Amino acid sequence: MSQSIRVAWVSLALLLGALLTAEAQFGVPLGRTDPRLESVAARELVARYCRVDYAGARLYPSEWAKIEPLVSWRSNPEFPLMMVTSRFDLDQEPTLEHGKYMVTVHYRLLGKYDMAEGYSNDSANTVQDVNFVVSEVNDDLRIVDIEPSYPHLSRAAILQWLNKKLADDQDPASKVMYQHAVQDLQAPKSSPPAQ
């Protein structure tokens, strides 16, 4: 091989090494993705997480496989509260800050279930904003933070969970707490008396 070909190959190898080092050091994919497409992908990732969370996936260890590909953590975090929601809406445009996408989700609350105290609807008809942070992790977009990180469930999902707890739990005090929660969540909304 001639001297000039060897120099060209060495130069190419050094350039490739520098590019890979820069990508690893700064976490920037150096022109491989269109920021507009990445923004849409970040929003869709959060939407997928919200849908499986709303359906109750965080309540059952067997459902972790639905959440794991969406987040950067390895197991379902413990949670002292569950927020019962009627709907959620995502901001249309994620905000890009320091190479991470911020997506705000607005949850319309029906109430909350506290693991120690049971169900209360003192937060009914309020909107809770939850901030999601999406970043590149090993060449994939993943949710790297959620604040607050409580599950946000549909009424149907929490009723299913509560009924399973009622059937499985043997502790009388826990059964009473679950039964009260089921009754409160199934109670029809009262309407004003007719005049």
C-alpha cells in the first residue's frame, strides 16, 4: 500500500474516532436526526407512557414490560399515591432545554388513592401538571424523569385494582379501606333536586 493511501486511512480513522468521541461525550447525535422529528418522537413517547399508565400498567409487576421500553429506569418506582384521572392532555410542542425535551401533561383529576389512608376526592375537578423529561439514552429516546411520578389512572383501572385487592387481602382493616374506595368511586354523581 502506498504512503498516501495509508495516510488517508489513518486520517479517516482519526476523524471517525473524533466524531464518535464527540457524540459519546456530549450526547448529541451530530446531524443524524431532524430536531422537528425528534420533538414529535419525544411527544409520542410521553403519550404512549400516559396511555399505558392510565390503563393501570404500573399497578401490576406483570405489566412492567409495557413501560420499560419507554423509560430509563430499570424497575417500577414505589409510589405512596395514585391519582385517579378522567383524562389527560399533552402540550403540543415539547420544549428543548440542554439537549432534553420537556413535555408537560395536564391531568384532570377525580381524586387520589393514598396507600395509607384510602381514597379521597378532595382534588376532584382540578388539573395537575406533570413534567416529563425525555432524553437520548443509548441512541433511543427515553423518559428520564417525571415530576411528580405517581401513577395517573383511569377510574376503571383503579376499580379493577381495588376489587382484586378486596378479593386477595385478608386484613380486615385493609378490606374496609378498599371497600370504601370502591363505593366512593362507583357512587353516581349527585344532581341538584328538581324544582
